[in-house]
Amino acid sequence: MSLITSLTRMRLTRSVKPFIFNNEYDNELPFDECDQLGLYVHIPFCRKICSFCPYCKQPYDRELCNKYIDSLLKEIDLVTANMRDRPKEVTSLYFGGGTPALAGGRLKEIIDALNKHFDIKDGIGLELHPDDMKVANLNLIKNVGVSKISIGIQSFQDKYQDILGRKSVDSQLIKDTLSQVSFETVSMDFIFALPGQTFEDIKRDIDTAFEIGANHIAIYPFIDFDFTSSKIPAMSKKEKRALLDKVTDYCESKGYERNSIWTFANTHEASYSSMTRDNFLGFGCSATTLLKDQFKINTFSVEAYCKRISDKQFPTSLTIRFAKRQRMVYYLFWKLYSTRLNPKEFETFFDASFDKMYGFEFRLAEKLGYLQKEKDGSYKMTHKGAFYYHYYEQYYTLAYIDKMWGIMKNEAFSEKIEL
Ligand SMILES: C[S@@+](CC[C@H](N)C(=O)[O-])C[C@H]1O[C@@H](n2cnc3c(N)ncnc32)[C@H](O)[C@@H]1O
Ligand code: SF4
């Protein structure tokens, strides 16, 4: 599996050098020079921990959560201390977790702190657990400026919630709640390829989601991360392919717009993605920052995070300083995840000829039927391309994220990771 990712990396970076993450960082980040910058804030607390979940999280504790938010506000001050232009225009702000609504009472402080330095153009998104779906909670987050929500449904069917070790979801209650408080994007997360799951099961979930108020859905394939304690068996590749093909055909037959490999919307305006931005600044435990020539990851330990901040140091655990080709591969990976790549945008971003760099690979992918060229010169992923990308993304997730997050969960500041 990692052989595939290594070979692809070598081909695309034209180098045998692995991606090297080091335990080093600067106490200043050159984000002022980045256009299309997005913001991300991580809140690592949950009411109950799900065994299958790979994210950085721990059981909610009111006191610890408050201490964490105090540190988060200080991290914002530290990171923005040397800004030249204020406020800087940014695309969007996403709150993820964990369960960010558990810090609902303090979201305003975080948003105010960010608004002092940034001008957020495309709205604020926040992840919700079904238990957060109460009118008072939704009003609270809406009043502080949240315009997009994403609800972790996973499945409307009890048998799959049982497999996942989660409670059943009351779709009528969610419908009633959503009918009282509106948002520009209402996204719902589902997990597919659970043992025994059929296309009919997923189709019913998709239909229910759009019926009860979603205008966007994310259908993630179940990933069995090595470092989680999940005992859920993964579905065979063949069954998964058949399911994904049917789901894609179904969503397309309903006219839903695919805006990334695993997401579909029933209106052009609905969008929810914290990952598909050219550059982003991440705050909080495990949050990542991607800039022109570097990528950094904050520590996964809440305690170590608070300690670094109280020492007025960045909470960075690992940094990779990209060679230009490596940064290009990163760019291609996330652009293709959004199913579309515009060579002109690539050229503006890198000040380099797309044709010289990747013309051969993209023409080949077009010939093989993975991509098709649009009138404006953009490449759009075909059905077939999206399927193979979906596989590649899973390989990537297992080869890179599984290894890295597995180490970072156990070591607050690891020495070096080579991928
Ligand atoms: C941070 S959670 C969403 C918000 C909230 N914490 C919740 O669980 O409802 C992000 C999403 O990742 C997806 N996810 C988590 N673990 C996964 C796994 N092992 N495989 C695939 N998707 C997963 C789930 O769909 C989940 O809703
Ligand atoms: S899936 Fe959501 S609720 Fe469950 S542990 Fe992960 S972040 Fe927390």
C-alpha cells in the first residue's frame, strides 16, 4: 500500500526524497503573503469517544475545555502578532473536532479574536454532533456568525449506529430543529461500507438527509485506522467499488452536484470543506497549517499545547519545509480531491508552466479516461477518475495519516517522521 503512494510521490515530485517532518518551527508564520487563505480551529472534546474515530479528541471536561480555549485565544494572539496588513482577507473559518459545540458559550470570543485580524469572506462553518441539535444551540451558533453546519449523522439506521457504537438518530427531531433555525449550508456526514450495508440502505439515508433539511452530504468510506481500537471489519474492495459507483450514479441521476470526491450538494451554493483551500492557518491541538513552502502540525496533546502557549511558544509538533515539486504534489492532491483543477490557477500559484510540469501526466490521465478537459481549460475528474482517486485517497490516508497520527497521538513532540 505504501509502495503505491511512494511510487506516485517519486513520479510526481521527480525525486526519491521522502516527505520529512521535523520537530522544528519558526515563531512567525509567513501567511501574510498567501492569497486564498482559510482558517481552521480545532476543539478536541467529545461527550463520548467513538472507537473508530481517528481525530484528536478526549472526553469533555468543563474546566479543561475552558483552559484550552484560554490557550487558543493566546495562540491567535501569538500567530497574528507580527501581521503587516490588518485585517487580512481570508476565505472562510471552520470549527472542527471533536465536538466544537461543547465550547459553544465561548465561540464568540474565538470569532471576535479572529475578526480583529481577519476579514472572513465566505462564512463560518461548524461541525455538530446529533446531540447538539437543539434550537437553543443552533440559535447560539447562528448569532455568533456561523453560516454553515455539518452534522455527524453516520446513518439513520439503528443497526449501523449499533455497529459504530453510537446512539440512534431521530430524523424527525432534526427536521423540526432545522425548520426553526436556517443556515446557508446544512451538511450531513455519513459513513458507508459498514458490514452488511447495501446500496438501498445508503440511498434511504441520502433521501432522508435531503428531505429533513440538508442541502449537502458527505459520504465517507469507512476507514479502519490501525491506531484506533475499532473492531469493525472493513468491506472488500469489490463491494466498496460497487457501492460507491451506485451512490455516485444515484446522486448524479438526482442532479446533485459533486463538489469533492465524497460530497454532493443539491444547490450550487451549498459547500462545506475545510481542506480544499490553497493555504490555511490552523489553531488548536492537531490543527494543520499549509502555507506557500511549509506545512505544520500542532501537537495532539492538550496539556502540551497549553504549556507551549503559556511559554509563549507555538504549539507546533512537526514541520515539513517543501521543495517546490513537493508543494506542487500537495496542491494537485487537494485540487483533485475537489474533482477539478484549473491549470491557469496552478500557474498563478507557482509561477511555473503547468504543461512543462505535469502536462504529460494530465494528458495521459485524459486519454485513459480519468479526467476530461472543460471549455475553460480546466480538468474535471470523470466517474472513473473519481473512483480511482477515492482508492488513492484511502491509500494515502492509511499510508500517511494512519502512520503520522498514530505516532502523534502517543508523542506530544516526536523527533522526526519520514513518509
Ligand atoms: C469530527 S466528526 C463530526 C462531528 C461529531 N464529532 C460527530 O461525530 O458527530 C467528523 C466525521 O468524520 C467521519 N469519520 C470519523 N471516523 C471515521 C472513519 N474511521 N472512517 C470514515 N469516516 C470517519 C464521520 O462521518 C464524522 O462525522
Ligand atoms: S466521531 Fe465525533 S463524537 Fe465520535 S469521537 Fe470522533 S469526533 Fe468525537
